[in-house]
Amino acid sequence: MNSLVENDFQPFPGQCFLSEEEAFIFYKNYADRNGFAIRKGRFITKNGEVKRRDFFCHREGKTPLKIVDPSKEQRNRLSLKCGCQAHMRIKLRKSSDIFPQEWHVTTFVVDHNHELLSPSETRFLPSNRTITEKDEKHILMLKEGGLSVRQIMRVIELEKHVKHGYLSFLEKDVRNLFTKVRKKQDANDAMDLLQYCKIAKEEDCKFQYVFTLDEERKLEHIFWSAAHCIDWYQKYGDVVVFDTTYKINAYQMPFRIFVGVNNHGKTILFGCALLRNETTSTFRWLMKVTYYLII
């Protein structure tokens, strides 16, 4: 790596870099030493090539207006944005025959309108907390082994010979990783369930299922009933019990089953459903599809 990236200098107009990434790393190292973080901002292109790039303080910009949905729990987290004007601008210029193109610093604003952090605190900023792809795989493997988040952090600290609390990510980031993976798995599981229902319907036309999608084309509600369940209803459907659970499955979705009793006194299943919520409209939909499919 070029020594310019590693030194303790402050950026200055006229400073040259061989690449945009080199300029970004230089400014990032400067920001880490001086108590703030940076992000890539505006850029200008010409003929499909970036010719100018701005790097901003992480507190640049204004807090966007937030649309509040009263039906959902609000996090009420304060925004870090305060309109800070500190930034560095670079432009791509041809300087010599040896180096046909170089990135030149054209503007450097050093002053911030907020209090800067200590160098040891900057690592806690979200933009400085990263989990590499290699670490992700290792963390997920340790999770499969039954380790808690705290145990996973300690194991990785020991493996990397890092002081306690000095990894490039926090426990919160590990939990966020688990949430991201679980959401991805949930989406795959939903597709697998729909595929199963489709195949079951093709193999036996008496198999019944129906589902709805939300505005993001994600599975919202689904009801299904196997062929033998429908046969059971025809024989023992005099009494139907609508049994409920409350989000005790891995997907945190209310699970609803329709059951009855056969002539041997054993409980039998007529149909079941996974629901996104427990609103009146949801139950109205469920009762309607149940009536048309198995009754």
C-alpha cells in the first residue's frame, strides 16, 4: 500500500493519489485518528467514468422526515446527522506521461460543527464496525455449535489475540447478523412451503391450499388442508374446534389449526394456517377460505 495512506498527515488541496480507493483510505485513517467517520458521497461522471468524488463526515446532511406508523412499535432513535460540512473532494486529472491520471484533492474542509470523539471511541461508530465474510461464516458455525453471542465474541477474541472488547464488531452486530440470516432463511422456507403445496396439489387434486402476499410480495397468510383431512371432515365434521397458539414457532407467526374428534375419541386435524397477524380482517379471510375449501 502507498505510504501516503499510512502516514499521519492531514489532507491538503493539491495532494495526489493513484486511485479513488487510496484517497478514501487516507481520509478514513485521518478520520479515525481525529474522532469521526466518513462515507462516500456525491460523484460526477463523464462518459461512464467517475471524474469527481466527495467524501463526507458521517454527520453530514439533515435528519430525514420519518413517516410514523401508529400500528407498529417505534424505535425513536435519534439521528446522528447535524449538517456537518467537513469533507474532502477529489478530481481525476491527467498530470504526466508517467502517471496519465491521478486523483487530486481540490477541496478540504477541516472544521466540524459537532464534538469529535476520542480515537478509541471511533471504532464504535456503525461505519467502522464490520464483520468480514470469513468472520460471518465462523460466527455462524460457532452458533451452530450452541455457543451464545457472548461466548462467540470471546472465542474470536482469543483466536485473533485481541483484547476483550476490541474486535471490529460488537455483540449487537452479531445479533443483527443472526437476524439477517434468519430473515433470509424465512424467505426460503416460505418458498419451500409454497412449492410443497403446489406439488401436493398436482399429485392429489383434493389437496387444498390458499395464500396471500403482502405489498413486498412476501408470504403473508397461508392455509392448507391435506386430502385425508378433508375426508375426515366429511365424516367427523359435526364438531370443529378452532385451536390457537401464540407465536410459539420459529417464525413468530400465529399458528391456527382446525381439529375435531373421530369415533374413537382421538383428535384429528382438518386444516391449519400460518398468519402474519391476528386482526379482524385476517380472521375473516381465514374463516372464508376454510368454508370454501373444506366445508
